[in-house]
Amino acid sequence: MEIVFVFIGSAVATFFFTALTIPLAIRFKLITDKKKRRHPAHTHAGVVPRAGGLPIFIGLFFAILLFIPINKIVAGIVICSFLLVAVGLLDDYFDLSPYLRFVTNLLIATLMIMFGLGIPYVSNPFGGIIRLDTLQLHFQLFGNHSIWIIADLIAIIWLSWMMNIVNWSKGVDGQLPGFVAMAALFLGLVARRFTVHDISTTAVMLLSFATAGAFLGFLPFNFYPQKIMPGYGGGSLAGFLLGVLSILSFGKLGTIFLVLAIPTLDAVYTIIRRLIHNKSPFRADWGHFHHRLLEIGWGKRRIALFYWLITVIFGISSLFLKGIEKFIALMMVALTLAVFIVIIEVVKKQTR
């Protein structure tokens, strides 16, 4: 029953505070107006409030405060989430440089690692594990401390990667909160198996369901036609939370790569495409997978539902597939997506 309470509590709190945030965002000009602020990746029309990360954070914080025991890692999640939302609000108003946002991602990810999060080992898809905690640096600073050099570095890269790839998949109304909520639910189910950190499996599961509830509470206001956008704060917060949960639930490679197959492959495709065209991988453009779907006539509702459906299908699959099977499934998705993109490009050229 506690799972139900934390899920409903975070959803209701987020729903309530989202309704309050919309007029406040308009009042303080935390908005996107295509006539005044041109952005090559945006698909909406008219004036739309941003600042969606704020009510999502409040809903999550509400659930954590009431239902989840606070320890060092949970405190780190709250603090880092708050910082991400603060950066997001600044971006909503000032349109920060993508390079500055990336640096803040790295710093916030590093801060989270300082609270005790790390990746001591990863599963080998061919069997066994690969240890990452063998190289350690010990030092004295108000007590004995140690740094897992490789493990902590990979954890920082992982969190930064997740913040960016999830944030890139928010271009269509309702797209992001739907698939993030479903991904969090599946990570919560995986968390019931075991965790390798100083936090109980129950706490990880509750945190996962709180995350799912917070994003589902935001969904009614973001689904087409959207009344508020997640903004950079909402997108980076989503990636951060999924990244943290994937580590805590030990589903970081097989499960999360499979559950977020489309956003992951879209990010890889986007980075390669930008580099081939001598463009910065940090600079937004029109060319993500959801943009391609719009170009062939898919509506925004259909695209959002497609992302949700794929997340559910592969989320269920991840609960039953083992190591190498997950890797094979991901490769099959990559091949299918590549063929789909080629077909779209051919159709575009024929219709010109």
C-alpha cells in the first residue's frame, strides 16, 4: 500500500503545483514565444510556458519527505535535483549556453557521486561481472575517505549522458513525461531484486514510484495541446533521476538501455549526424527521430503514444530477458530504427 500512496501522492502534488506554475511562468516570462525566441528543435506554435521542472520537483520532494527515509544518498538526490531545476529556470529565462548547461551537468553529477553514489561493477552480458572499483585513491580529510577512480568517473559520465539523451526526447507534447514515468516504474520493479548501495531496495522502489507519479501528474498539462513545457529543468531532471535509479536498482546497462532504446539510439544518431555535418553535438537542431516522424505526417499524439508503447514493450521484455538477450534486442531495435530513418529520407526526397 505504501507504493500506492507514494505514487498517488507525488502525482497529485505535481498536478496541483503544475496548475499553479502555469500562470506564474507567464507572469515571470518563463515562456517560449516562437516570434521572439527562435529554436530550431521546437515543434510548438504560439506562447507556451516553460518551467515544468519546478512542479515535478515539488511533487517528488513531497513524496520523499512523507514516505522515504532520508539518508545520505536520498539527500544527495534532493539537493542535486533542486540544483538541476534551478539551472532549468535560469535557462527558461536567459536561454543559457548549451556548453554552460553541460558543465553544470558534470558538476551536479560529480556532487551526486560525492554523496555516495557509484558504479562498483557492471554485469557482463556474456556472464559474470566487470569490477570497476579496483583502482581506489585513499586520503584523509576530517576522517578516512576513498575515491573509486574508474567507478566514479563512469558514474559521472553515465549521469551526464542520461541527463542529455532524455532531455533531447521532449520535443513533442506529452512525449517525455509519459515514457519517463513508465521507465521509472520498470526500474522500480527491477529494484525489488537487489541494490548495491547504502539504501534499501524498498526505498529505491518507493523513489522509483515517486518519480513515476511526479511525471504522470505533469502529463495532463503537457499532453497535446500542451499548456506547459518540461523545459530544460524538467528534461535534465528526468534523465538525472532515471540515471540514479538505474544505478541504485542495478539495471543501468541492460534494463535502462532497452527501456530507453529509442531515446538512446536517437541520441547516438543525432551526435553522429551533427559531427558528420561539422556541427557541434551540443547545438540543438531539427533532426531528432520525433522530427522525422513529424515530417512524414505523424501527429504529435501519435508520436507520444509511440514512445510510450515502445517503452512499455521493452520494459516488460527487460524483466524477462537476460544479459546477452537484452543486448541482442537492443541491436535489433537499432537496426530497425536505422532502416526506418533511411525510408523516411527516401520518402522525403521523392516528395520534394
